[in-house]
Amino acid sequence: MLQKIILATVVAFVLSLVSGPLFIPYLRKLKFGQKVREDGPKSHLKKSGTPTMGGIMFITATVISTLIFSHWNKYLAILLLGFLGYGLIGFADDFLKVYFKRPLGLRAREKLLGQFLLAIIISYFAQKYVGTEVIFPFLKTSIDLGNFYIPFMVFVIVGTVNSVNLTDGLDGLAAGVSFIVMAFFTMTALFLNNITYGAFSAALTGGLLGFLRYNRHPAEVFMGDTGSLAIGGAIATAAVLTKLPLILPLLGIIYVAEALSVIIQVLSFRLFGKRVFKMSPLHHHFELSGWQEQNVVYAFWIVTLIAMFISFYSLS
């Protein structure tokens, strides 16, 4: 199994890496450039026009590698449903933005409706095939959620997907953090001796590493909502199927911090007319506080790496 895990990682890495020189110029030719928000940090304005929808690179690499090194079964179908389903929602959002020049892409209610429907379907099949128990970190026990299982999982899935999406704001940030998170699920699959979970997680880990070659600062391509929503769907679905949704606030501490910074900022401004952060999500606050973009990214990677080791400890 270990050999297949390694090969799945390597194949996805290579596929993602070699797709760059082919796919990125094609995106430029189609003029699928990112329009940078004018109310964001001024240093980001120079990124306007950078090709987006690059998530297709690691999505394709992940799917191909997974299908090579894993047998088709109901669990793989659920994993790909979460990964590709949310990626498709992101693709629709990106396509409306860059092709039809619709600034906001999908309307918020359209995007959320699709996310919730997909989360309900994933949660239903997860309940059917893996049960309603979830592992409680640090306590070395599990709890049965019973009738609360589907509502809770829907909350976890939608929350994770949107938190990852908010994290995608600096060159290499979401890809690097998610690389570490998926490496955790890859190693967890090894302990579970489950090649389906292992091949998928390993393939996405390798795909993200290859993509980082082009997404690190200064980025040659952005993943777009196509990539960030797909990653969020993959992480959430992997956590649900391995019965580890309760590990996500720790393992994905950066995702949580990014989402909370937005919630706090909005509530504070609406209730008190004051902003807690210089700008949200949180990575922009550090930028406007004088941090170099690369330093913010590296700091968030290190925090995630520490969180990964603590997550392993919590389950040991």
C-alpha cells in the first residue's frame, strides 16, 4: 500500500507540474485573467490579469492519479463527488467572471444553494456507508451523533469549503496550507490501511505540490474558485469519511482563523461601526500591518504544520 501511496503522489505531482507550460499559456490566450478587487491591498493591483482557474491543473492530475492507483468503489465515488462537485460550482463561478465579465460570478444564494445541496447528498451517503459516529480528538473515543449527523456534517462541509475559499488570497497560501492538510489525511489513511482514502489524499497532495511551482510568489497562475472550492470539498469529504470532522478546527486552524476574521469584521462594523482588523480575511490584516506577502504565507504554513503534528498527537 505504501508503494501505491508514494506512486500516487509522484504521478499527480508530475502531471500537475508538466501541465503548467501547456495550460497557463492557454488561459492567457483565452484572456482568463483575474480581476483584483480594488478595495484590497494596493500591492495586489499588479496581479490583475494573472490567469485564473488554474485549479483545473491539480484537479485533473488528482483524478487521473487516483483512478490509476485506487479501485473504484462507493467511498471513492463519494470523495470524487465532494472534490469534483464543489470544483464544478467554483468553475461555474470563475467562468461567469472571466468569460461573461460578470464581476461577482454566481450570486451568493446560487452558490450557497449548490453547496448545501451537495453537502446534504454527501452527508446522506456518508451516514449510509460509514455510520453516524465521529472520533473525538484527545479523548480517544467516539460519539454517535444520531439524528444530528446530517445537519452537523452539512455545517462542517459548507463551512470548510467556504473557509478554504477565503484562505485563497495570497500567492501559494491556500495551496501550501492545503498541501499540509492533505498530507495529514494521506498518513491517516496509511494507519487505517485504506488505499481508497490514501490514493486520493496522496494524489491531491502531489497535485498541490506541483501546482505550487506556478502558484508561489510571484504567482504565474491562480487556482480560482475552481481550485479552492474543490480543495475544500476534498478536505471536508475526507474528514467526514474518516470520521474526523472534529479534527478540522485544529488541523485547519488557518481556515478557521480566516473565516472568523471575516465574521468578526462584519459583525463589529455592523454593530459598532468599527473594524477589528485593518482588512479581512486575516492574511490581509498582516499585509497591511507591514508583513511581506511571502512572510505571511510562510508563517501560515508553519502554523499549519504545527497543527498537523498536534492533530496526530490528539489521535494517538
